[in-house]
Amino acid sequence: GESIRPVGFNLVPDDRTTGNTLPLWRIKEDIDLLKNLGCQLTRLSHLCLPEEVLDYLDERGIMVISEIPLWGFDRLADPKSDVSKDWVTRLVTNQYNHPSVVCWSVGNEIGDYPTSSEYVRQAIVYTRTLDSTRLVSAVSHTAQRADDFLKFTGLGLINKYGKNLGPITNLQHRNFPDKVLFYTEYGAGQLTENLDVGFDAKSFFDSLRGRPYLIGGSLWTFNDYRSRFFGTKEISENRPWGVVDVYRRKKRAFRDFRNEHNPLRELAVKLETPSGATIALRPRRVLDLPAFPLHGYRLAWKRTDAAGKIGQGGFLNLPDLRPGEAALNRALSWKTDSAAALTIELLAPTGDALADTTIFLQKPEVPKITYALGGRFNNNGTYAGGVLRVQFEPIPTATAYVVRYGETSLTQSTPATISDFVDIPNVAIGKTYQVAVVALNGAGESSSEIRQVPVEALNFTPPVVQHVEATDGGLFLGYASEADDYLYRVQVSEKPGDYANAQTVETMNPGTLQVRGLTNGKPYVFRFMRVKDNFSDSQWSEERSVTPDGGQLPMVPVLNGVIRQGAEALIDFKPVVKSTGYALEYQRLGKKPGDWQTFDIPTAQVGRAFLTGLDPKIRYQFRLSVRNAAGISVASAAVQN
């Protein structure tokens, strides 16, 4: 074996559209995102997860600490409890043959219960009679006490929160100097549901690095989740601990943690000429977090157009890289072209990109405003009680957006956002403003046309539409909720712009609603509004479209390109929503073309895969299909390497 210092995330098995009963596509998407975040070891959930989750964890190579649902000040933290003993028995029996499970946990944060210490001692002894091959522990939030039950555990699992965990970590080590510690939960506090929220992950990790007895940790949490816990303050009923929201939209914190989970200390790119660059790969330090040897990794590069299509590319097979070693330098070269971006990726043997750098060579395409309005912000709005809403289409090569605005000219600017809309508060009711969306990247900026937007005195702005999801015979709509919202109203029509005979659904539920009774495979349009608690209607939202997808085959996937080197090929494509896997077909070209052969890609949201065993002397063509619960799609147009 080899020494590793792994990191990970807790995942709350929850979805605002399917609840706690997660379909396979959601399971795969979450685990694929966790792999992209560098997750290696985690106490993934307080709950026993479905077999499909464990199967995919086995397949994807994420190690987990599996736990019974015993938490806090609970009477089941008692050595006489038959219930907790039965839970342990069933947990070990059901999950024994899953290689992803590396440790059993007999409880979480139970240290304040009077009999918890003896319970943990006896439960660990009993669990070892069921499985003598794995570690057994219990998660402690009370290891700052010298008599804590941590003394009975095989691996010191601890939970703590704060921006600087160094001092409390040192104290726990002094209390239990013989224990190797792993943070099953850590964090500095809840984030927000705003996608622009970031996190100073570097300072957080720096407070923990360099301790030989602390081998890693797992952030609470990967995802925001709905909860009735008394500490839930959001009107939406969501607890925003995650680096993705309840609809798995990435926050800025996603990138912040991914950067710190990078298996390299640095992936530096320097453009030397218009047709070449040098790459420096600096391994982690020996006692860094994370830190582990890299075996079978590749360095891939691609030059893409504005739509993400690959014009040129290649990959290098890297030697083994170990923590503490010197930097590894590599040179890249290409033909001069008109590419919009150059992307360098560190690829694990699984095809997951664990680090990347993109250099933009052209400014973004011109953004398009899809919807702009102005209205009242609250019931007692004063002269400056208005808000401007500007919605726009995302640009693939943009990294952020600002809205420039003003009464007579564009003299003011909003903070940069990664969302597809901007709200501008505290504007004057009754005035008309000019607005323009500006797309940004490292090569420059592009501005939309200027719109004239009046701020209406009578109408409130509609809720922000955060998520639209087609479902079997209907749709789910996710939206922002405010404290003075009374109810929400959606109208669904078969004819764009015509709502005379529309189906109307109303609900008082914050955050999410469902529309039923629609025909699968048939396109619909809808609009959305809210009624405030003084019975004032808001304006209608922009019109959106949706096609219920029950029993429907997925759309044809987009194959960005194939990078071929000798007997290997790197397949690059756009992941498809609700996919459960892909089928890559490839065919030898020549005077006598060969039969199409099929290569299965089991991942859902990775967007790349390596194909090996090709004949280096033969040209091939490739096409891609996508799988979902209903079957397999039509194949994409063939691409030659």
C-alpha cells in the first residue's frame, strides 16, 4: 500500500424534484461531480445509501465510511439498545462486499449522551465480530474532552467547524496522541443560495496542513438540501451548506474547493510563442492536504472554438508523481490557428479532470438579453424602492458577466456574476434605465445591445426562475422565494404567447412546484408569477419552453472531438442531462471499412473517456449515443480523428 492524505465531501441524499428517492441519473451525476471535485474518502452520508449508490462508488473509486443513522443526544446510544445493534448488523451484512466501504461508523456526534462511551466500546467490539477486515469507529464532536469515546475507535473520526481549525485540532491530538485523525465533517458555516458566493478555501486548508496525524477531511456539504431543521433560515426551506445548490448548479465555492483539492500544488501554463507553451506541474508537499502519489495520469490539451469544438489537441502520459518531488516541466506545441481558447487538463486514469487551466484567446461572443423588466421591490417602496431584472443567455467562453446601466448613459456597473441574470436594487420607481450585459473572460469583454427598461410603479417583479426540469407528464419549476410571498402561479400553454386557454397551477410552496397532466414528448411554453401577501400580483416572468420527457429517448449528444495519439483516443463530449451512460461507436476507415464496434462509457457527467487498443496505422471515425431510463438515443454525426 501507499500513504495517502485524502479529502472529500458529505452528500445529503436529497433532490428538490425527486426528494430522498434518487433516480440513477441523479446518483451518477452527484458522484461524477464529487470525482471532479477530487473526492477520495468521505463519510458520505448519515444514512444507509441504496445499492445503486454503492455500486457506482465501487466503480468510480471513492472510499466511504458507512454509518448507521444514530445522531446526537439519542436514547439509542445505549449498549442495551437492540435497535442500534440491529442497524449495525444489517449495515455490515448488506454492504460487506462493497470495496468502496473502508470503515464502519456506529454513530455520529453522540458524545453528550450519558451512556455513549460504553455504547461505542461495545458496538465496536460487536462490529469487529461481523467484519474483522475493516476499520470501525464512531464520529466524535467531543474529542476536546480527554475522556471521550474516541479512545475506543480504530480511526479518529472528528467533526468541527470554524475558519481556523488548527488550535482545536492540536487539542484533540494532545488528548489522543495515538489516533490518526480524519475530519468526517468540517466547514466554516453555511454559505448562501447565491451562486456568486465563494469561500476562502486556501486559508481554511492552510490552518490544517502540515500535521502528520491529520490525514484528511470531508466538507459539510457537497449540496444544499431541503430541511425542517430548526436552524433553517431560508424562505426556500433549503440549507445552503453546499458548493452546489439544490439543483446542482455550481457556486463559486465549487471552484474554490476544487482548486484546493487539486492533487498538484500548482499547474502553471506559460505561453512561450503563438504556437507553443511550457507546463509546470508542482507536486504537493509530503504533509499537504490532499497529498497522494499520481499513477497513470495524463496531461491533455485542446484548442477549441467558441462552441467548444476541438480543432487541435493532444495528451501526454505522465510519469509517477509523488508528494515532495520536484516540479515536472513539459512543452506543448501546435499549429497556428484561430482558436477561441486553450485548455490544459490533468486527467486521472478514470478520465476525470482534477485540475485545469483555460487561456482565452478571443473575447466572448456578444451576449443576448432574453428578458428585462423593472418593478417594485416591496410593499412600502419609496422613490428608490425599485429593482431592475436583466436575464441573458450564457456564453460558453464567458467566465462572468456584469450589467452596465444608467438613466442617460451606462455609468454604473454591477458586481461580476456567474448567474444568467442580474437584479439591480434601489433604482427609482417611475424612471427608465438603459441596460447592457457585458460578457467577460481573460481576453476581453463583449457587450450586448442597449435596452430601455422602465421601472413600473404598480407591479412587483416576478420570482427568479432558477431551474426548469422536464418530468414524466409534467415539469418542475424551481424559483427564488421571499418572506412576503403569498402564493405562486404558473400558466402552461401549447401555443407560444397565447395563454387564453392555459392550464393554471397555484401553490403556496416556497422554492419548487410541479405541474402535472401534460403529454410526454409534446412541447409546451409557460410563464410564472407570484402574489404578494397584500394580494398584489407581480409581473409575469419571461416565457420558457419545456417538453415532458417520460418514456422519451434522450436528445442526440454533441461530440466535441476526438484526440487521437497512436493506439489511444481521447473522446470529448458535452454531458447530457439525466444521462446514465453513453455508447461510443468506432469504425476503421479505408478501402474496406470495418464494422462499427461499441465501447461503453458508464459515467454520466464526466464528458470524456479514453479508448485504447486502436491500430496506430489506421484512421477511424467515431459517433456517440447517450442512454437514459427510456433507452438509447440516435447517434451523433460521425467525427474522424
